[in-house]
Amino acid sequence: MTLFKPEKPRDLFIHLALILASFFILLLIFFYGYLPSATNHGETITVPKLEGMSLKEMEDFLDSKNLDYEINDSTYKAGVKPLTVLNQHPAPGSKVKKNRRIYITIASETPPNVKMPKLVDQSLRSAEMSLKGYDLVLDSIHYVSSPHANLVLKQLVGKKEILSGTLIPKGTKVTLIVGNGTGNETVELPNLVGMPLEDATVYLSGLNLARGVIRYVPDATEEEGTIISQKPAFKSGEILHAGEMIDIWVAGEEK
């Protein structure tokens, strides 16, 4: 067999150039022809929004889009139906290839237990915040006669009083019994007009009534520090509940 022997250096360069050109052509065919067809290069799917779907709805939907999924976590979320999709990765709007797996977090079927917090003797606002922090639900508020306005007097689950520290599932509905600021005790509306403010304050306390807003009247002709008006205005025989307030107008300037 006779090997090719170039007669001139120029012939050698031509043959090398042809070999290199052929090599680059093969590379181009591999990367831009065979490889894209083998890997479905350029064929992408936009990831749909799955959050809020039930597990069954999501399965059917992903099948129609040639996408697969895997549940990588489950967690409890108050007010969300079990087996609802909470989160997903990749995010909605991402571009992925066919048969790409979507990782999801779903709402668990069984909520974990938490200890019932102590809400009695807390303000209504504090109790609401405590319930939220424990993933418990405020079902309803029932006001009852009490001189302690907006103070939690009892905590119930269903119709039964529940003690703090009792284990209950997250999402449990809790009913609060709250004071309305008035008591069952009744008292006749007093006449405070003409009394010194300090004496009237002591008098109201003895009647289990509260001193409300105090307004001063600098140009009043009555003696300074004397009550010149009240609200509700005095009416003989009118009845108030314990804890109710009486607003007062006082002669003179505030000191």
C-alpha cells in the first residue's frame, strides 16, 4: 500500500485544511443536528400555576401537560382544605422540558396538636392574637354582663369550657365569653351637679360606676372645681348598670 506523499508543501496544507473543515462540519452536525433532536432542545413547556388546586385536579392537569410531580413536603395550614397544593417548584411561569418533575408541598390531612393557651383574664385583642399564633380559629364571641369590658371570662370548644394546656388540633374553633363593661347589679343614676370633682369621683366608685370624660369650662360662673353638668343628665329614678360611665363638666381650668 502506497501512502500519500504530497509533492509540494502547498498540497500538504490543502489536505490538512480539508481534514479540519470536515472535522468542524461533523461537530456542527452533532451539536446542531443530532444533539437537539436527541434532547428535545428548544422544546419547552411553561410551568402552570398549581397552588390552590386539589391533588386530583393537579394530577389530571399535569398529565395533560406531559409533566410529572413529586410531593416533597406536607404541612398544616388553617382554613385550607387537606390535600391542596400550597407551594411548588419550579415556580409558575418557568420554562421546563417535557416530563420535567414538579416538586410540591400539600396541606396535610391530619393537623398536629397544640396546647390550648390561657386566654382567660386576657383582653379580647390579646386573646385573638394568641389564637392566631397557635393556629386556632376564633369561632364566635359572646358578651355577658360584667364590669370588665372586653376581658375574656371563659374559653370554650364547642359548648364545653376548655382548660389551658389541653392538647387540641390546630384549626380548632374556639368560642370566647367576654365582659361587656356592665354588671348585673343596677344602681340609681346619681346627681353629681354641684359636687366637687374629688368628692364625685369617690361617690361614683362607691356606686360601682365609672367616671367618664371630664371637660373643663373656664368661663363658668360656678365655683372652680365644681361639677356643672353630667351625661347622662340626672333624672330621678333612672337606672344604670354597674360599670357604666358618667361624663362630667367641671367649672374652671384643668390643673
